[in-house]
Amino acid sequence: MERVHNFNAGPAVLPEEVLREAQSDLFNYKGMGLSVMEMSHRSKEYEAIINEARNAAKRIYGLGDDWDVLFLHGGASLQFLMVPLNFIPEGKVANYIHTGVWSKKAMAEVKKLNKPLHIAASSEDKSFSYIPKNYQLSDNPAYLHITTNNTIYGTEWKTDPDVPEGIPLIADMSSNFMSKPIDINKYSLIYAGAQKNVGPAGCAVVLVKKDFLATAAANLPSMLDYQIHAKNGSMYNTPPCFTIYMVGLVMKWIENYGGLAMIEQNNKAKAKYIYDAIDASNGFYRGTVIPEYRSLMNITFRLPNEELEALFISEAKKNGMIGLKGHRDVGGCRASCYNALPLNAAYDLAEFMKNFQKQNG
């Protein structure tokens, strides 16, 4: 069966080469006579799997020994809780830049902990259609938290923000993790749910500077304590073994592709096909984001009415393109163009959009 063009926002498309290797290992891992899903996480074979995934993440981002890489349960949503629980000491204030649904959910966890919270900037005034260029920190900031790509509204930070010296920068990079080069040294902690760009669902990847990790609160519940996870090599309890194995394979694929610079080049080419189709449609397709803040990962747009949007999604599916329905909170259409989406998928969607307009415009 021919594979469809998968524009789902997550879980999302995975590289075909990775799926084929996993297919083989699923039944008989490296001639061991058992599945990669069946082996003990305490075995030397699994230790090699998780170490290689950790080392691949370090190679891709150029991380030195002053960084740790963790693979944790709970996805990014658990990180919304773990970050403020670990890193807001007495007398300090959590600072967040509010750019959509996921930053709102992250801030909600701070409030549930009864920790002090300051919104340093927000784009809610224009329906989250842009990224604030300026922000105002509170007194005694514990950290500044940003969401680097907004899956639902389709905005993306184009540059890594500058923060005053001594203020940790924390980022939820779930939907553009490993999609482009970044200035990694501006950050103290980065987290990302795996299921967008680097694997299936079931794991959060956390990159954290060791000196920042050392400032985490003590005497926390064990499963919510970053330091415990780091001391145990992400194996304080049984980790999400298969997801970590898949993450390692995807990271190997990223390296073989040419690293983040080549990945970004391909992502820009894919996004250009679709944004060009939107911009050339004379308003038949209407982008929801101010152009300079458009995401390379999640392309959001509307058609003249909801009936046409439903027809567009239905006809696209008949033509082998799935996952184009916008998030339930905002409606419309969304094409998620993560790393593993082939270039020809974006081209085919752009051509479909042109033909659909001719027939229905």
C-alpha cells in the first residue's frame, strides 16, 4: 500500500527509513532472538540504546559535558509542572511569554502550585497571530519561559531571545525541536515531547545545563525531581523504552541527513510551497499569522467558509493527504510539515490547493 502524505500535528510522520529499521528490530533485535520491546532496560543492550540516543542529541546540538540529556515520562505536559516545581525558589517569580494554548497550560501549573507568576509579554491581543518582540521581566525572576513554536496558532520564534545575564531561559520546543540550528548556549533548559519531530508519543526529551540543574529544589517527589532522573541516567524507573529507541533512530536519521542546517533548508522549502499557494490565492486561502511570524512546522489557514473547509479536507483525503483539519479550538485548516514530511508531500498539497481553488473559487 502506498503511504499517504501525513500532515497530522502529532503524533506525526516518521522517516520511512526509521520505520523500516524498527520493523526489523521489532521482531528480532540485532539477532538477539527477542524484540526491542521485550528486552530488559537494565541489559547492556538497552544501556547502549539509551546512551546512543543521549549522545546523538548532544552531537546534533553540539552539547558539551556541561549539559545533560534526559528522557522522561509524561510528555511536555508533565514538564509544565516539573519546571516550576524544581526551579522557583522562595522569593523568586516565574516569568512566561504567553503565545498560545500551550504557554497558557504551562502557566496554569505554576498557579496550581501557588507560585508567583508574571506574564512578561503576550500576543493574546491579536489572537496569538504574532510573537512579541519585547518583554518586561518582573523583579527577582526565577526564569523566563517561552514556547518556541505554536502548534495550534501557527507562529514561531525566528530568533533565540536575549535575556539578561543570570536569568535562565527555558523553552518548550515540542513542535520545532531539532528542526533548525539554534543558539543553544542562550538556554538553560529545553524540553520537547517526542511525537512531533523526533519519535512516537510517550517521552519528553529534556536538555539541561548541569549548573542550572544543580539549583533545583530538594526533597521533591522522586518522579518529579530532575536531579534524581539525571543521577539515574533517566532510568530511576522503567523508562519509555521503545520510544527512546525510536528517538535514537530518528536522531541518527537527522545526522545522516546532514544535521540541523540541512533539515532547516528542507523545512523552508516545504513551507514555501504551501505559503506561496496561500499568498497567490487572492484571499481564497487566508493565512492566520502575520507573515514574519509564520511557522515552518505548522501552517494554519482558512477558506471562505466552513463548508468549503470541510470539503477541502475531505477532497484532500481522497487525494492521499490526511491530517489537514485545524485544531478543535480554532478550526480552519492546518498543514504540519515536520522534519520527516517529504518535500514532494508539500509540493503535492500546494498543487492540490491551486486546483481546489480553480474548482471552487
